[in-house]
Amino acid sequence: GVLDLDALRLALVEIVTRHDVLRSCFPDREGQPFVKVLPVDSFRLLVGDPIDPAGIPAEVEQESAHDFDLAREGAFRARLVPAGVDDHLLIINMHHIVSDGWSLGLFAREFAQQFAAVCRGFPATLRALPVTYRDYAHWQREVLGARVFPRQLDYWDMRLRGAPAVLDLPVDFPRPAVLEGSGASTSFEIEASIADRLRLVALEEGATPYMVLLASFYVLLFRFSEQRDIVVGSPVAGRVRPELHDLIGLFVNTLVLRAEVSPEMSFRELIRTVKRVVLEAQSNQDVPFDQLVDRLQPLRSMSHSPLFQVMFLLGRGSNEAPAQWPGMSVSQVRREVTTSKFDLTLSLDENGTGLDGAIEYNTSLFRRDTIDRLAKTYVRLLAGLVAGLDDALGRVPLLDGDERARLTHAWN
């Protein structure tokens, strides 16, 4: 559509004014970083030269490689590039030090709302924020750090002491001495009938769908690794108070979830175990992950991440702005995954009926066909688990008919 460039610029300035963390830098003072909030006029909407629409992916990758100078510049950039007649590419780049997944969705909604208001000549429509991110950081350090962290660290010390250092999954390539962050992702779907049954099981057990799906992930990892003591990482939003819900900033934390799985257990029994593990962990979620690592002092290695190597996420959520803006239609540019923070990350999200799934994996360890097969096996495993809630986990079928015939006849 026809873009009102002044309205776009004004809307961005309003968001940057509202969330001062977006115009914050982190200079050094006697070896310690501190927060310095820059004036609003330090933010500039960058406007690039026109490009052909075919060049959009390269333009996005170029911006994503920007090396923020956190000591001097704000950790937020916005770049507009004309990409054809009445077509424009807007690239929003936030450093993780000032944002998380929740922040991205919040930014998209507030920016679209403010842009529409400016286009129609209305004043700012966003209500004033009760606190700033600096208020939260001070509260976390002074209040939680003194009263809550010591007690919670004692819990995690008890819960995780002696946990296995590495989940021994069967990999396609030897684990390198220094594991690079190269990665890829494969997508899959869980049909509505299985998703509905999983939701019903959650109701029956007084659990959440997250707990049931996490339990199913433990089964998958157990069956592939034959390891019974399994540790999984899982993020929490960290916005434990309502006044934090509308703040852009880095609140997310990582929980380390340890559970015992055995072939004799039923899926129903494992759900109850995972429910207890999750509730305890969420009651002790305030300690930042780096402080937990400092306390536990696990054996550090460049070949794997500390405490856990696989992650589970449910409800990745949408970061998209509304599809219709004044006089314009808007869509999100999809980026190909080229990095992986962990060996494996399973992500699941509601799609209205069933579930959309994705497995992000480290390409130094796994081939694409292995992960594609793992995704298909997981869907098959879910069907078996919900069909036999009280069956032994070691007997839930993983193979389809062709795979079973190949193993028992063609390769026999």
C-alpha cells in the first residue's frame, strides 16, 4: 500500500519514548556494565536504497548480522527499505539484552496500534506504564536477590545435584570438542484428534497441556537415548507481576526440569511426575539461570551447554502485527533457521485445531533426514500414548508398518 513515512516514524518514536529500555546502552564503569538511557532523539529510522523484492531475504540477513556496540548505541534498530511500487520492507532489530519473545509480540501490537492512531490524527492511545524496566531490574536485584534467591538456590542445589551432565542421544556425527551454533529446523503437524485427546488427558489429570506434552517429550528422549534420568530446559516468561505484562525488556528465564523415566511406568504416571516437577520448578523460577550455573558449578565444556542440551517450548506465540493497517496490508517475512542454541529444541504451538510443531537442531550433530524421522516418530508416539494411557512406556510402538517390516524381514 501507500506508506505514510512520517506516521511510521512518529509511531516508532512513540514506542521508543514509551519503552526507554529500547534506547538504553550499557557502558562500562570500573569493570561493571551499567544502564544509560539515551535521549529520544538518539533514535533514527534508517531508510535504505530501493531493492528488488527478490533481494528481501538477503537484506534481512544483512541487518540481522549488525554488531551492536552496546556501550554506545541503543540496542534497538528500525530500517525501512523500498522493495517495489508501494511495497516496503520494515526490519525491526532488537538485541536480546533488551527484549524477549513476549516483547516482540508486545512491540508488534503496540506499534500497529500507534501507527493507526497517527494516520487517523488521533493522540497516543497507549496507557501510561506503571513501572519501567529499570524499576524491575532494581527490584529483582535488591528485593529478590536478598530475600528469595538464597532459598530458591538451595532448592535447585538439592534438585539438580548429581544430574547427568549430558543427554546421550544417538547422533549422526561425533560431538566436536567445540560445538558450533549452526542449525536448521524441520516442521510438522499434530492432527486435531490427537491434540484434542491430549487436552482431555490434561483435564482428567488436573494438569496443563504443557505438562502433558512435556511428559511426551520425556518419553521420546527416553526411548531414543535409553537414559532414565533426563534433564530438559524450558523457558518461563518471568513476568510474575501484572505490572510487568506491558513492558518490553528481557524477563525470560530458563527452568531446568529433571525427571526419572522407566520402561515400566505408564504415561499417566509420568504425567503426574512431570506435573510435580513443573509446579516445584515454577515455584522457584526467580533465580536467573546464570546464577544457578554459578551455584551448581557443573563440569564446563565447549562441546555442550551446561545442565541441559535439549529444550521444550509450548506456545511460541505470534509476533505479527495485525494484517490490516490504514491503507495497507502487512505480512511477516519468514526467516530460515540457520542457528541452534542447543542440540535439540522442540517447539509446539496451537493452530486453532491441532498443533504446529518444529524441531530446531544442531547441524554439527544431526542430519536433516534423522530429524525428519524423529518428528514423524514423535507424532506416532503421541498417538500411541493417548491410546494407551496405562500401558508401559517401554512398549508404546515407535515404528510404522513399513519400518517394522524392514527391520523384521528385509534386514533379518
